Amino acid sequence: MTLPFLLCASITAISAITSLGFSVNAALDASGVTRTMALYACARSVALVVASAVPFLSGSTGWLQAIAASMIVVQAGDAVVGATINDRIKTYGPAGTAL
């Protein structure tokens, strides 16, 4: 594994873990229908964390490209949500990560 591969894989994994943290926090703070939605987000976030570990274990460039592209879409979506709720940190942080 090359340094650029490891750097991309690391950023992708950190992004997935951060998304999982936010979804777990939302699930813990919510109730009712909102909690159900947050739990669905948690399930998807766990899948992304597991998928982001695969490149480290396999060295697969194709897998890294796929999961990195997925996380770019997730982070871009998070930036849109941040902009919608007028939160600069939740807008610029994910937008920077997506870039």
C-alpha cells in the first residue's frame, strides 16, 4: 500500500467514523419517529465504517475508490443539511472533507 492509498483510506475511514458518531448521538438524543430515523442512519453508518475498513485489509484500490466516492456523497449531503440549518461548522466541515 502506497502513502496516497493510505492517506485516502484514512480520510475515508475517519469520515465514516465521524458520520457514525453523529448518527449514534442523534439516536441517543431522539425519541419516537425521530429516533427510528436516527437508528436507520446508524445502521447505514455502521455499514460505511465496515466498508471503509476493507481497503486496509485487502489493499483493493477499486474498493477504496468505491467507498471514498460513497463518503464524498455522504459528506456533500451533510454539508447541504448544515447549510439548511444555518450551521457553519456542519456546513464547512463536511464540505471540506468532501472536497
